[in-house]
Amino acid sequence: MRHLATIVVALLAATGGLFPPFPTAIGADIAVAPTGVTIPKGYRNWQVVAPSQRDDKDEIRVILGNNIAMKALRAKQLPFPDGAILAKLAWRRVKSAEFDKTFVPGEPQRIEFMEKNAKKYAATGGWGFGRFVNGVPADDKEHGTCWPCHEANVKGNDFVFTRYAP
Ligand code: HEC
């Protein structure tokens, strides 16, 4: 028993407290945007909907879709069904070091998601919006900008800008 007590004391000293910091650890693993949207597992393996560029921000983007979204896009099904998720990955646009007529992705800027759940996100067209920079969710204020812009510009396409590039 004395031996066990020694181990416990040593462990406490090493970890700095009685309990490991579970809440922090979980929070770091699962980044949740103020809207409730999280970074979907495996999104980096999704298929390409289309690329895009933005001149004023000097950015290259790629828009990806999960299987449900890709199926709907190819079938031209609108509105998107529940479970569809679209991702937008943005990088700084830089000149290729090897071939200066080509632009390539530089520093990553942010990743964004739109997740369809007609009931849960009824107030924002059925879409849950999430923006993450270096894995950290953007604040409430930034998330307040998503819906107004998408609503104002692409009402006729279920609030989605990107069209499928075959
Ligand atoms: C001022 C307008 C504007 C705002 C604000 C905005 N977006 Fe978008 N969003 C766009 C445009 C334009 C595109 C088309 C792709 C591109 O620009 O690269 C887009 C595309 C997207 C896409 C890919 C699906 C699609 O609609 O094409 C996602 C996901 C997305 N935005 C998420 C967000 C999130 C999350 C926020 C808020 C944090 C947000 N957007 C704020 C204009 C906006």
C-alpha cells in the first residue's frame, strides 16, 4: 500500500493535479463553432465540387462535398438533403517557385463548412455554418456574417454559390 501511495503522489506531482484536464483535452480534439458545427471527420478525402479564386484576397480555394452532397450535385437535386456537407478550403495564392506562370496554394487561411439539417438550422436556410482558422473556430461575430451573404446572393441555389464543375 505504501508503494501505491508513493505512485499516486508521484503521479499527482507529475500531472499537476488530481484529475487530468479532460474538458480541455476534449475541447482541443473537437472544435465547435458557435453555431454548433464541428470539423467533419475525413473531410480532406472528399471529392472536388469546384475550385475558385478570389482576386482581392489573393486566395485559391477548393470546394469539396461529402457523398450526400456530391450525389445531390450530380443529380442537380435542390434543395440539398439533410446530411449534405460542403467544405471550402482557402490558401494564400502564391507563384510557383519552379514555374512563375503558375499560381499554387501557399499558407492555409481557413476552412469552412456548410452542413444541411433543415430542422436544426431552420433559421439559416437549413444550413449550419462553421469557420475554423488553424483548427480554432471563428467567433460569434464572424459567424453572424455567413448567412446574410449567402442568403442575399444565392437564394435560388439553396444558398450555395458553388456549381459542380464536371
Ligand atoms: C460576403 C459574402 C460571404 C460571406 C460573409 C461568407 N461567404 Fe461563404 N461563400 C461566399 C462565396 C462568394 C462563395 C463561393 C466560393 C468562393 O468564393 O470561393 C462561398 C462559398 C462558401 C462555401 C462553399 C459552398 C458554397 O456556397 O459555394 C462554404 C462552405 C462557405 N462559403 C461557408 C461560409 C461560412 C462558414 C461563412 C461565415 C463564417 C461564410 N461562408 C461567409 C461568400 C460569402
